Amino acid sequence: MVCYSVLDVTPSSEDWIPGYLPAANARVAAHGGTYLARTASHEQVEGGDQPAALRIIIEWPSKAHAEAFMADEAYAPHLAARSRGSVSHHYLIEGRDDLA
């Protein structure tokens, strides 16, 4: 079943970004992921204010693919750099409708 990563990322420093982007792009592709959106152009239309500089959506062939990406040893140092240099939240959302 398809799965989506939804992230909000607000950098607190930008020194990690040049090394992060090529590595993340390569590791996402290696695990079958496709970026659907990576943008600072977003608008919150409901709920309490949840500011974020960037919103990112990645489509994965399955939850296992997303989890393999997150556990990838080649990605680990880049994830650590992003974690140190930003406030980030990452959600995995299965592509199904539990309310249908």
C-alpha cells in the first residue's frame, strides 16, 4: 500500500542544507520515493498556528520503503544534521481511507 511522508521543516541554521539535499535526494530515490512537493509556498487554512518554513510530501511504494529510508545508514548522518539544524516533524501516512 502506498505511503506518504509529510514533513514540516524550519531551519535554525542553513549550514547542513548543501550536504543534505543531494544525499536525501539520492537516498529517497534509492528507496523508491518520489517527491510530490517541496515548497515554502504553503498556507495553513485551519487550526492553531503551526508555522514551518518548508512543507515536504514524499510518496513511497509502501510503508516498508519509507521505514527503510529512515533506517538507511547512508542517510543517518544527514538526518542527524537536519535534526540539529532545524525544527522538523515527519509523519508517515498510509494511503488508505479508514473512514470510507
